[in-house]
Amino acid sequence: MSIARLRTAYHRQLCKQILFVKDGVPNIADTSSKASVAIAMEIIARLNHPLAHKAPPGQTAGVLFGQLTKDFLSSSFDLLQHLRPGKWLFSVNQSISEFDQYEHVANLQRMLREKPELAAALGGDYLVTPDIVVGRNPVSDKEINQKAKLIGEPEPVCQLSPLRAVNRPKPYSILHASISCKWTIRSDRAQNIRTEALNLIRNRKGHTPHIVTVTAEPLPTRLASLALGTGDLDCVYHFALPELREAVEKIDSEDQLEMLLGMINGRRLRDISDLPFDLAI
């Protein structure tokens, strides 16, 4: 199985379960924007898979998008074990407090609930629940020493790293990536994504995980509201970037094409097939 085939299967399931067209308007498009509708229709034509018979409810569409994206990423990442060995977990809607870098935030959140005056001073919700999380499990000393004895008693070394399972009475997985999945992008969603990203950066104890967004938004100017700028998100990934580029070229919108190429050439927008490799970094 190749990543290209996994990508095709991913698109087939997205079309079958979520993508829907009513009165000439796809459910990834903004009905008030002719460019959005035209680009979305061109993307669907290039995917060339049977569409859903009816549109899932708004929240259901988002849940399905997250689940199908998680399945694609997990299957693709499995093919890259020789590049990034380890025991990895991919899951949906799992709190960051279940990971090593953020174990403390559950206690902090509980304290803020008990003392509202502190919540007013500090502000914000510290318990982020990303759409998809990728974690790495700690390793046993047996795994560490499988080729040669690198560590063990009585040497008082390597006793604090979370990667070594014996260092904690209750080992926590290490958060490797936080992935936000948005079927479409509106201004409020873009702001929520950035807020979650900043919480992940500011409240960690340890290294920062990959922080990315995956979306099916067809309009480059909407993508730009999230993709442009640096510091909070690593990158934005489109579910069908080559198809999006061809669609924008087809509708002959100079402004939209200029914006799209600027994000691609500026390394702020990539295809979903790039994400498994970026997770291997």
C-alpha cells in the first residue's frame, strides 16, 4: 500500500460520507461567495468519487472529518516506521492532560474552578482537547538496552526524561502532535484554533508538540486567515491541495491564485499527504 493509494481511499470516504452538493452548492463552500462555490465544484470534479446522498449535520461532519483524517494519518505513519520508529498512538478527542507535558493542567483547571477570582485574573481554559492527538509511548529499559547496555542500575543517570518509562510511577505518553480538523474555516474558527495553539505552547512542561490544522476549506483567502503568519501553528494542511490548485487555476481568479501560491511558496500550506512525513521529523 502506498501513501498515494491511502490518500485516494481517504478522499473516497470523505466524498461518500461527508461531501454533498445541494442546488449546485457543495457543503464545503460559502454560499455567498461565487468563487468559493466554483472552486469547491472543481475540487469535487477532480476527486471524481461518488458523493454522499445527504449532508451530515454540521457537528457530525466535523467529527467524521476528524475520524477519517486520523485513520489516514495513522495508516500512512505506519508506513514510515523505518524513518520514525517507536510505539505511537493516534486518537481523537483526547485531553492534553493525559500526556506528559500537560499532566499538570488538570490540577490547574480544578483549582481555577474552585477559586473563580483566580480564573478571572489568569483567564483562559487550560484543558485543550484537540481533534486528533499523536503520542509516543515511553520505552522500557529492555527496549533501550536491546542492542547494548546503555542504561541501568546503579548509575544515577537518565532519571528524569519522560521517554524512559521507569522514571515515572505512572508513565504518561508524550504528546507528539496536536491536530485541529476544520471542515471549513470561518473567522471565529480561525481564532479558536490560534487560541488553542497558544495554550499548548504556553502551558507545556517539556517540548512543544507539532501544532497543525487540516481543512477542506476551498477559498484561498479564507485559508490565509489561518495559514499566514508564524509562531502559533507549524503549518496548515489541505485535504486536497493539488486539486485545489488546479481548481483555482481553472476558475481564472488572479487574486485567489496569487494568495494560494503565496501560501504554498511561503511554506505555510501543504497537502495532507505531506503531514505523515512532517510528523516523522
